[in-house]
Amino acid sequence: MDLERIKRVGIAAAYKGADVLRCQFGKISQVDKKGAIDLVTEADIESEKKILSTIQRAFSDHTVLAEESGLNKAVSDYKWLIDPLDGTTNFAHQLPIFSISIAFAIKDDIHIGIVLNPVNGELFSAIRGQGAQLNGSPIRVSMTTKVSESLLVTGFPYNIHEIFDPIIARYANCLQASQGIRRLGSAALDLCYVACGRFDGFWEQNLKPWDTAAGSVIASEAGAQVTDFSNQNFTVDAKEILTTNGCIHKEMLSLLQLKEGNEKRIY
């Protein structure tokens, strides 16, 4: 398997999707809902079509799991995981923080990650075992050793109202312990920003495989430690993700472990 060719096709597909998002940004006439706060626009759908056509033209026999169209019928050891617009809510509100996320897996093991920010042109990429890059230059995680000196980032799942108390309890723990917390609205970018040292740690729960597949391998290849909240190895089907520079991982794990009774309302 020529992973460099796979990466080139994935990047080409990401740029095709980015063209759609840039053209439609600020011009969306209709926003639909997949859930109470889970939005979808025509830009999501059109971006995905462009990405799929590029990939399937080169690899028609590969399996594809994409956010809007789901899983195709191809049965293959090779699988693409695609989010054509990670940050739809931002996009719909004309907030220029969103991305395209494309990953490639062999037998469910992620080997390639590509995350493109269509607004500023930042392209994060990685091939497993070969390191991670931002616009072709190598990137590494930060060296911050204490949560008290760390800038963290998190996100809130679409079913936040169903699990509100533990979400807020973990957020409060990390807010009290850290230098600060940001909430950007694109998990793929959150992971890449840990990879390049802008953030020292990221946690979230109830994400989908297309949200984390590309960013997790980019972060890992940049030196990040990627687990669930119990310090088990992360897989894209996991319900939790914790990604840090490694130095603060143990401390972050302790902040995310809720003691009995701490999941009740604290406000």
C-alpha cells in the first residue's frame, strides 16, 4: 500500500471540499437539524460529495464512512473516515473556526490523518510512524509540565443535556486547576492544536469516529498521549478522548475522574 499516494489523494479531496466551504461561507440560506443542537447545511453535503468523488475516483473499492452519507457498501480492509465540515454550528453562524477531517485506516488502524482549515489554509497531516506536519513543516507538542500552567481546550457533545452534570463537574475541575480553557467547536482542530503546542490538553466525550480519527493520529505522531478518561488506549469508537502533551496526562486523568456523588449538580 502506497501511503504517500493515499495521503496525496486525501489532501486533494480536502482541498476540493475546502473550495465548497469557502464559496458558501456566509451565504447559507438554509440550516437543518439532525438533533436539537446538531446542525447540517448544504455546505456539509456538497463538501462531502466533492471529497467522496475525489477519493472514489482513485480508490473505488475502498470502504468509506462519512458523516452525512454514512457507511458505503464496499467491503474492504481499507477505510476512509470523513467529516466534510467539522464545526457546522460555527459555520452556520459565520464564525470562521471549522475544518475538514479525513483519515485513512487499514483494518481499523488509523494510518493517515489530514485536517484542513479552509479559512487560514493550515493543513495538518500525518502518516503513522513518520511524524506530523503543519503545511509541510514538522510539529511537536508543548513541554508544559503542570496543568496550572496549561491552556486546555474542550467541547460539549450534542447530548449535553442528557449528561449535563458530569460534563460540568469535569469542566469545573479543569477550570479551577488550569491556566484557562477554550471551546472552539471543532474537535479536529482541537486535536491538531494540541499537536502543534497551542494547547497542552484536550478532552471531550461522545464524539464520532469521523471527529477524532484524523486528529488523533496527527496528535499522536506529534508526541501527544491519546487515551480515554481511564487511561486506556484510544480507539475511534471510544466514548471519551483525552489528548495531552504527555507531561500533564496523569494530572488530567485525575481531574477527569469523578468521585461518587460528584456527578450531581454543583451549581
